Amino acid sequence: MRIVSGIQPTSQLHIGNYLGAIKQWIPLQEKNECVFFIADLHALTVPYDPKKIQNSIKETVVAYIAAGLNPEKAIIFVQSQVKEHTELCWLFNTICPIGELQRMTQYKDKSKKFKENINAGLLDYPVLQAADVLIYKGEGVPVGKDQEQHIELMRSLAKKFNQKFGQTFKEPASLILKEGSKIMSLQDPKRKMSKSDEPKSCIFLFDSPEDIQKKVSSAQTDSGKDIIYNITKKPGISNLLTIYSLLNNKPIKKIEEDFKGKSYAEFKKSLAEIIINYLEPFRRKQKELLTREVYVQEILKKGQSRAQTIAQETMKEVKDKMGLTG
């Protein structure tokens, strides 16, 4: 199976990105053909600093590898370096109903958040996302639950193209984790953890042990003292239990038993230790990779070349079927 996914290079990656996507990528690369990219074109749809984006791209690649992606097994590259993504996006625009884009929840949310920057790219985001996957004839897309609507559009565009121009694309399946697909903010457990929120609401992959302790200690909990999972009545402690369970490979029920009669402070102290220990190898690998810039650039160059070979083949087929070749 060919797997395709990507993450935007905006600020540092946090444990929500890791648990919702990258952690799932690691085992997938062992038995599948995996294409993982840095989604820099998507990052342009919200306010950004042009002077910092190249550094953010480098940091994201380093995070991918530090977290366990193997460049010998997976294709890793920067989205904008393979022009076929945008070329296929434009062709898909000609068969995508605008009403489908206007009903997208993420478009509505981001339009409210960035009222001064409601651009066409923000609306067209899911079409580029469809091109990102279908240009490689992707069959599986590991995503968080909030992206499910976009995957449905992707499947719809593949189907429309096939019906109009002949069988070309498979309809990709969304690979959504049963647990961890949506890690919530430490400061507002009713909202998804986001890189664009205040730093104390996220635990970044390369946070220092001291910062992790502070952030976990100040994480919002709920009324009452019981450490039990109840997403409706106790969203704060439920979010922390989910993180604990996923990083410690222990069922939530077992964690509840272990902390029966104990305080939130004791639970948070234990959780902070779990996170610090889990992320320690990531911090070590990051420090090493930041001193090996040539090696990181070689990974991206090799990945770009491999990605282009597949993308160019797909575009030739698409253009032939759409009557764009003489």
C-alpha cells in the first residue's frame, strides 16, 4: 500500500502532531511504500514570516527523523519542490464544486481565526491536499479526526475524475487512530492542541524537562479529585490520561486503578516523568541532526528526486486523459 501524509512547517511540532500522525507513520514505513512531505505550500494560507520559513522546514525535517522516520524506507521531501502538486491541484479545481469547499469545517474555523487573511488558498486547501495524495496515487492517508472531511472530498475528487476521464486514481482510505487522533490543549481541553496557541498549551517534542514539568503542572484539570476518564464531565484529566496511556502503552483503566485515591498533583508528577523520558531520545537525536546540515539536505534532495519520478508519471497520464497533450 502507498501511504501519503504531511505536516506544515509552522513553529515546532508538539505531542499532538506526534501522537496523531508521526507515531502512526513509524510502523507504517516498515511494510508500506511511504511518502511523507513538509507541507510548506499549505503553511502559506495563514500569516507567516518569509524569513523564517526555511528554518522551520529544516526543523520539521529534523523532527521527522528524530521521532523515528527512516529516510532509507520513506520518501521525505518538501512539498513546494515538486511542482506537480500545484499542477494537479489546478486541474482538480476545474471539477471541484465550490459549495463542497465552503462547507468545510476547517475553512470556517480558520476564517474566524484569521479574519484579516481569508484568502482563496484557505478555501482551496482541501483541493491541494487531494492533489498531495493523489499525485502519488496514495491508497492510505494517516490523519487526525479533524481531517476526515478533507479525505472525503479527496475520495470524491478521485471518483469524479475517474468517471469523467477514465480510471486513474484509487479512492484513498483515511487511517485514523482509535486513540490519540485528537490531543487537546493543556490550557483549554475543549480545543485541539495547536502550534498557534500560547506555548504553555502545548508540549513540544524538544521541550526541556523543566518546561515539560511546568506545562504539565499548570495543565487545566476539572472539579472533583477522582482521576477517571470522562471526556464530557472531565475533559482536562481525560486528555492527560490519553497522553499518559499512549506514551506508556498502558490502558486507561489500569492508570485509573494505579491512581485511585491519589491527587492530581501526584498524577501530574508521574505524567511529566513519562513525557520527559519518552522524549529524551528525540532531544538527543535532534541535537545530533542539527550539526549535520549536509546530511539533512541530502535526505530532502533524494526524497525530491524519488517523489518527482512518481509525480511526473501521474501528471503525464492525467494530461493525456484530459486532452492536454498533443
